Amino acid sequence: ITSFGCHDRANGFLCFGPATFVSVAFILSQFAQQGCSFVGLPSEGQDTNIFDKSTAAYAGIYCWQGVGGQKWLYAYAWEGLGYARQMALASTVMGAVVWCFFLFSSCMRYHPAIWFLLSLILLATTVTQALQFQMFSNDVCSDGGCTLGTSSRVGISACVFWFISAIMTCGIAKEAKDKQSSESEDN
């Protein structure tokens, strides 16, 4: 019995691996973007009080964390922050679109060109996720004193998962094309 016009594994079992990787990448990406510890700011010998409330220990894309662990929203944007926010939004939108396609991949059969397009979108998502690291190119980090925070390490993991899922999705595109060719020969 099929419900809602859903076909039993319309794209085969091949889509489950990349779907899992896309889901993990999307979750990691969101944690990286929403965390307040993307860039570890130097604290020895430098005045890192670039914010209003206290000396900052970490800077995130949307918030920053003080030395005592308090988290604050930015009072103003600092260099590199606007660009990182734009890349975060782009990776969220593209990742959500691809994730939705994978969500329905067991119910709807996609043309091989759709799988190839999804693979290209995943590659673009990998790039936009990586471009969030432009936050390290600011005045505070110019001397190399900044370190990777927890959120940036999660962001690196998200990049890896986005890239692996892009490669795996290329495999689905090839398999779908081969399957379509064999079906057209049978007819």
C-alpha cells in the first residue's frame, strides 16, 4: 500500500548514505554558525576589548563570548563579520534546499540532471561554509594570535561532510543515468 503517492525507494538505496551525510552536515553547520566560539581571540599582552561589556574570549558569527563564559549579541559589526554572516545564510539556504530534496528522495524519483544539480549545490555549500572562515581576516587576528574555537572546528567538520555528500551525490547521478538508459533500452 502506498500512501501519498509515495513509491517504495524510488531512487534506490543509494540515496540513504548521502542523505545521512547531508543531514549531519546541515546540523553541524547550524551549530558552527550559532555558536559564540568561532574565533578564539588572543588575550595575552593585547587589548581584546573590542566589544562594550567585557574582554572577549571568543567571537562567533552572530554573538561573542566573554572571558567568564557570558554570551552577548554584537552591538556593532566588526571587520569580516558581515561577509561571514552572508556566507552562513547562503550555506543554510542551499543546505536546506538539498536536505529537502533528500527528504523526498525515497518517495519521488528524480531525473539524473537533478542529482547532478544537487551535487553542484552541495559543492557550492562546501565553499560558502569554508568562506565563513574569513572571520579570521580581521585587525585582531592580523598577527596570527587567533585560534580555532569550538564552533570553527565544527564548521570544518561540516565542510568535510558537505564535500563527501557532494561526491556521493555525483555517484547517485551516474547511477540514475545508467538506470534511465537501461530502462529506455528495455522499452
